[in-house]
Amino acid sequence: MDTYAAQAQLDRQDIWQGFKQLLPLSFFVAAFGLAFGLAAHQTGLGDGSIVLMSATVFAGTSQFAALDVWGLQVPLVPLMITTFAINARHLLMGATLYPWLRHLPPAKRYGMMLFASDANWALAMQHFHKGERALGILFGGGMAIWAFWMIGTWLGIRFGSAIEDPVSIGLDMVLGCFLLAMALGARKDLRTLLIWIVAGGSSMAAYWWLPENSHVVVGALAGGLLGAIWMEKGK
């Protein structure tokens, strides 16, 4: 069994440990779910549609973006393009996780990716690169974030006026700070540093000079392409 296959093991204990590890961050995710539930309700969406969107899309930024173009006649193509652009980073997430996920049956592999988000992906990759098993973090941590996102959405529908603007109290910085901490704690070598520089520089250039939200796609593609060309030495 190769190194990747040895790390691609999952049991209930792993899932529970992953759930507990991401639980503290999940409380902040619930605050954003609350804000989304309130905003969606004010837009005129029905309660069932709001809950269904949060359960199946599970992508806060793109869900908020969808509300900006929502109306009596939803512009389907612009909505699809906007959602794809914002969520393009998941292409990179899937590519980086593939060496471990390819050892799982397709149903488990894609089922696990339904719960992939920035936080549990970053933490799982940090553990994988240390040679540790981390599918429990990816799946269990994702379940924690998804569950609290759903709880927050429901609370937003019912009692959301309590936090109308989470940005005003700094909740928008929580996930960014978490991801920065994960990046700083990850492996440090020339290849990783240059990939970060290329992805970040390309994203900033696109943010300044290209259409809105394109920086997400450009940064992910630039960093991912360099990573694909400059392959890691086999383990």
C-alpha cells in the first residue's frame, strides 16, 4: 500500500475527531448562516427554498451573490456564471485532494466532497502533508460546518434581525484568519512558496483589471497550473 493509500483511511472515530476539531469555527459559520437566512427571507424567498439552497449549495459567498441578482425573473446564465466564478476554488481543492480520495469508492469520494469547504480542506491538507490521516477532518469537520450553517440559516429565517450586519462586528475576518493560520502552519519549501506567490499575484492582478469575481478563477488556475507543471517528487 503506498503512502497516499495508507493515509486514505476513515472510521467513525476519525469522523468524530474531525467534527470536534472544526466545532469552534462552526459557531462563527452559524452567524453567517443567520445573516444569509435573514437576507434571503427579506429578498422574498420561501422558507423551504432558503433551507434547500443552504443544504445543497453550501457556499455562503455564492449564495449571497445569488441574492443580489434574484428577482421575479431570475437571470439564469449570469447567476450560473457568478456562482461558478466564486466557487472555482473548489476545482483546486478537488485536484489537491485527489491523491488521497482516488483510493475511495466513487460514492464515498463524491459524497465527502459535498462537505468540502475552505476550512476543513485547509486543515486536512495540513495534516496530510505531515503524513497523517485526515479524511476524518475533511468529512467530520465538513459535517460540523454544514450543520451549523444550516442551524444559522434556520435561525436567520426566524430571528435574524439580531445580527443584520456580521461584517460590522468583524465576523467576516474569522475564516480569513483561520485560513491564514493554516497557510503559515503548512509545509514550507520553494515549490509551495512560489505557487502561493503566483496564485496570489495573479488573483490580485485580476481583481484590479478583470471583471468582478474573476480573480477567484484566475488565482486558482494560475496556482493549480504551476502545481501541475512543477510536480512533487514521489514519496
